[in-house]
Amino acid sequence: MTASSRPIGAFDSGVGGLSVLRALRAQLPAEDIIYFADQAHVPYGPRGLDEVRRFSEAIARYLIAQGAKLIVIPCNTASAAALKPLRQQYPDLPIVGMEPAVKPAAEHTESGVVGVLATPTTFEGELYASVVERFAQGVTVLQDACPGLVEEIEAGRANGPQARRILEAALQPMLGSGMDTVVLGCTHYPFAFDTIRDIVGPAVRLVDPAPAVARRVESLLAEGGLAAASGVGATRERGVTRYMTSGDPAAMQQRVHELLGEDAVVERVDWLAGEIHPQMNTDKHR
Ligand code: DGL
């Protein structure tokens, strides 16, 4: 297998990273992608940096063993916990992480008040402290961890009544303080876009970093000579996405259908002694 024909590896705690996968596929249609959802451990948000780092390192090992030519972490929480150690462990592998998009929000705010919705572990990490420190001087940054929202989105209720209650509790006080820009600092939250828009109204800017992440992946692939062949002479125009979950494949399949409109086959993998293994024998594990 040539380097360029190898897949991109992507992982999140669950379905959140699908909001970035959507942007990746729009930007890089010829690429094969392995999307790994660690639904045995979702949500990552309340777990803390050490535990999420351990999960992320094991998932990265697995994706690399599957041939990943680049790893993208479409998860702010896993990036907060593991981006730096993974880059140290794999200095030759391009790794793209995420951080809450405080920079563009701070550049565009007119009221000088920005709201960030992200998980507790993301707020705890150095990455977040450093973006606020570097880019939000003179801007008021309000934060909310939206407890319970990831669980609602995982359950297929991204725009249901409970999600709305959680988002109203987060956003209304921010609006009361003059916030004019909301950073979607967790990749699950773009799936609640309609509810968020409805609460904040048309004048508030919502910042989703997914397209910027996809452009960054594109430029790293180009720099490394790793981009899949496309266009004239290519064997095929569209890459294939392989979905894997450490949770329930049927539920994941249903979410992929609802969130991306795609009928996917979802493979099940298992955690055994801190490492990931493909499911060998279905009966053995039931
Ligand atoms: N989607 C993830 C993020 O961007 C993780 C959410 C969670 O599992 O708590 O932070």
C-alpha cells in the first residue's frame, strides 16, 4: 500500500466527530477515512485529562496499526488531553487536533463578549488556557460545560426538549451579558445547531471550527505528499469511510443515518486490558 492510499484515522468519544467528518469528506472526497467512536467511554468530558489521554493513546495506536497516514482528533476533549503527548510519541506522523475556536471569535466579536461551550476536561486543559491567554486579551470569555448535552446527542436527541433546557441554561445568561459570538467548543454541539440558533437568534455568530480542521488536514496531506490520488487517471473518485465503535454498532449505525444521512456498516471493537481489539467472535463477548 503506498503512503497516499492509506486511510486518515479519526476518533472521538462518540458521534461528535461526525460533524468534522462531514467537513473532511466535503474537502477531501477521495480520502479513505477510519472513524473510531469510543462509545464504551462516552462522555469523555467529565473524565479528566489523564483518563482521556490513556484512551486516546490506545486509540491512536490502533489507528496507526490499521495503517493511518495522518491522525485527526475531531474531539476537543481528547485533543486537550492527548494532542501534545501524541505528537511527542509520533514525531513523524501528521496529527491534527482541535481547540475551541476562541481566536476567530475574539477577532470578530463587536460586543467584546464571547461564549464558549465545551466540556469540563477541555476547560481544564493547557490548550484552552493558552488560546484564551494568547487570543482573547481584552475580550470577556464566558464558559459553560452544558452538563448532559453530549449524552442527549449520543441518544439521538440533539434538538430535543432536554437539550433545549441545557442550552437555554447555558446561553441565556451569556446573552444577558451581551455575548454576540458562541464558540462550539465540542464537536457534538454542531448537531444541536438548530436549537442553539433558535435560542440566540439570528444576530449572534456561531463558530464551528470543522471546515478549518478539514483545510488543515488537506494542507498537511499535500505537504507530506500523502494526498489520495483524485481526478483524471484516479481509480475512483470517492474514498471509503470505515466506522468503528467500542459501543453498540446498531445504535451508532442509527446515529450515522440520522446525522449524516448515510447507511453505514459499523464494526465493533473491544477494549481488553487497555488496548483495542477487533471483535473476533461475537458469541464470546455477549
Ligand atoms: N466531542 C467531544 C469534544 O469535542 C467530546 C465530548 C464528550 O465525550 O464529552 O469535546
